[in-house]
Amino acid sequence: MSIGCRIIRDFKRPDKKLVDRFIGMPVANIDDNMSRIAAVSSAIKPVGYKGQLLGVAFTIRVPQGDNLMFHAAMDLAKPGDIFMIDAGGFEDRAIFGELMATYCRERGVRGIVVDGAIRDYGGLAAMENFRVYARAATPNGPYKNGPGEINVPVVIGGKIVHPGDIIVGDDDGVMIISPEVADEIADETIRVQNKEADIMKHILEDKTYIRPWVDEKLKEIGCSFE
């Protein structure tokens, strides 16, 4: 095995029913149940298409500005996968553009998250039923020399991603969820959503926002009321 040049063709994916538990769940609510520190860096932003990103992590590590391993990975992915590309945060050379993204979509891939740059921003932004997140856009194209790794743990926006992790994204950002804790997180997120729906109902119907903890906290920190 060449160090830094490794292709793991397949990995264990979580049951589709487990992944589907997160359909329609806002990532903000999910993050509230993951200690509010689980989202990738806000520097990695959504491109274009408005809708949920949901699927299973297919991980790729590439050298700065090189996409050889992404080309190799595109033919290995399965429907429902999401490409999570660790490009080292390099912003001055794109890893992919509209052609590669379209091929991925046609093969059933749900989206791409790259800790690096893209090009063909307008074309990617106009794509339907396919979500892209990236750190930057640049017209500079990639090299194709390698090395790189496929389906190993990677780092995206400061968070470790393992092959088979559940990925959820929306306009706020991207979350990585280990399948081992996914059921618990889904249960707690449903509870939070129900609670917030009740709060919203009171705001709209009664014009009230009941939160006694505010006064309690103000007293706790010694605020005076005049």
C-alpha cells in the first residue's frame, strides 16, 4: 500500500430507514441536540439549490487543487451517497465543476460537500435536486496527478467525517451524524421540533413568548430591575 494513495472501494452504509428519520429536520434543531458544536465551519456555504441535503458520507481526501481521486470515486459511489471531499481548505484551484456534479447526480449521488473550491458556480447553483457546499469559487481548474485517498476518515470544515456517517444539510449548513447515535438524536430533535411548534403557535395566536428562564438568568448574574 502506498502511503497517502489508497482506495477503499466500499464500506458499510446505515439502513435507509435510519437515514430517512432525518427527512425535513432543520440542521439547527439537530445541532441543538449535539451540544451546539457539531456543524461544519460556516465558511463552507451552500451553492444555489434550496432544499435538504440528506444521505450517507462517501469520503475523499485530495491534495490541494487536484481531483484525480474524485474522478476515481465517482464510479464507485452508490445512490444515496454524498461526496465529502477534504481538499485541505485550498481556495485557489477548483476540485470540480458542473460536468462532474451532473455526472454524480445522474448516478444517484445526493450532493457534494467540499472543503475547498468549485468552479462553474452559476451552473452548479442552477442544478435541481442536487446540493453543493463549498468554501470558495474560482475559475482555476484542477490538476489530475494524485495521490489521495477514498473512504478513509477525513476532515471537513473542522469536523471528522467517517465513511457511512449520516449527512444532513440545509441553508444553515451541514451536520455529520454517526449512525451509532442517530436514533437518539432523531428522537430528541423531534421533541425539540414539537416544542418549537408550540412556542410558535403562542407567538402567532397569543402574541406571547413565554420563557421564564430569562428573568431567572438575569437575577442569577446580579442584574438590577428599576
